[in-house]
Amino acid sequence: MSVKKRRREPLSKNVRLILHAVLIFAGSSIVAVAYNLFLLPNQIASGGVSGFATIMNDLTGLEPALILWAMNIPLFIAGLLLLGGWKYGSKTLAGSLFLPFVVYITRELPPAVEDPLLGALFGGIGVGFGLGLVFRANASTGGTDLAAQIIHKYTGASLGACVFVIDGLIVVSSAFVFSIEFALYALIALFVTGKTIDIVQTGVGYAKIALIITKEENAVSTAILNRVDRGVTRLAGYGGYTNDPRPVLMCVVNRNEVTKLKQFVQAADPHAFVIVANATEVLGEGFKKEGSGYN
């Protein structure tokens, strides 16, 4: 018999604020270092204000950090005026100012690689990981995210489309300033960044969700409860052709429990129809505890 564990209390407001601050500053630092080590020296302008700074650095010779400050501060002020006052608050301001600061103080770091493909891959991973941490704190580093939200508000275009257009224009511009080859590297970095952000935000899918359609509902439920030691939820289902009741059992297990689950279900009902899919994030008893997140 499994012993029910005590539920962890949610983080206090002060602890949560400290954790958010750590995430913002750590994430912004990682983004800045990845930018100086991988993206800037390999002329990879993978969207965003940092991509614009890469292009302008090549055209004018200005420090990328100064360009970032020059873009982030006006965009943040515009966000305050046009998007609802202090909605973005001190956390976005901190990210908008601290990221260029770290870019400036790490500007003398030697390039980590001189291969643009490696720069795109590892730069995209570094930027995505850092931004993922910042996003976990419900903050942002400002830049084109704010510009996209302003355009979205006053044009009605979807936010995703606005971000895509802005980043796309920066990547296309890099093709004229550098070359088409470097613009393609920038697209790779942009793709890797997005995927890395998703992983940091929601995990890598260690849990699995199983949907089991069976006529031996009681036997299968008992096997899962007693042999796999996981909870089961019964969902009402109906056959699409016959319209007969078809109970569906839902169960979430860890990745290493999938084989055991399938074995016991098959033993209880050899004709059971089993669907196993990734569960990106699971909150609750036996998995990630409530209140263990950063929000």
C-alpha cells in the first residue's frame, strides 16, 4: 500500500520574488554570454533586438550593448504608455536593462567557435535556455516582444504573426548585410531557440499518459491500481459506429513504468485498445508537487 505524502505548501511571496529575481538575472546572463560567444562573432542575426544589434554592429561599428539599450528602453516606455501602464512591471524592466549590461561586460570574451553552424546551434540553445528561465519568472527581456504586442493591439494581427514578421524581417535583412548562407544559419538558431524555450518551460516529457479502451474495466482498473500503483480516471466514451458505451480509462505514469502498465493491462484484457502519448507536464501527487513551480 502506498503512503500518501504530505502536500508541499506553495512558496511564500517573498521567496517567490527572490526566486524570480534569480531566474531573471541568471537567464539574462546566459542569453548575453551565449550571444557574445556564439551568435555575434559568427554574424548570426537570429531575430529579436539582439539580431538587429548584430546587423547594426556590422554596419556602424557600434557596441551591441549600446544598441540593445537604445532599443529596449524606448520600447519599454512605449509598452508602459500603450499596453496598460505598469502591466510589464519591474521584472521586464530588469531584464531589459540587465541583458545589455551583461552583453557589455562580457564583450571581450573570445568566440567559443568559428563555425557558423555550431554557433547557430549552441547560440540557439544558450539563448533559448536563458529566455526560458526568464519566462519562468513571468518576465521578459523586452525588445521585439513588446513591439509585437504593440502591433498586435493596434492592428488586430495575431501575436504569433507579429513576432514572426519582426523576426523574419531581421533574418531577411541579415541576408543582405551578410549573405543568404548566414541568414539560413540565423533561421537554424531561431528554431533551436524556440525548441529550447519549450523544453525549459514545460520539460522533456518524462511522463506518459495512457488512454485504455476496454470491456474489462474493473479488471484493468484493479491491475493498474494494485500492480502499477497508479491512479485511474474513468472517462465516458461511446463507439462511433455502434454508439455503445465504451469506458475509457486514463492513467499517467512515469516513462519507466510504461512497459509494466502495458503488460498488466494486456494480462487483464488482451483485447484492450491502449494509446500512450507524451505528457509534457504533470502536476500532482506522484509527480511534480503543487507549489513547486516558479509562478
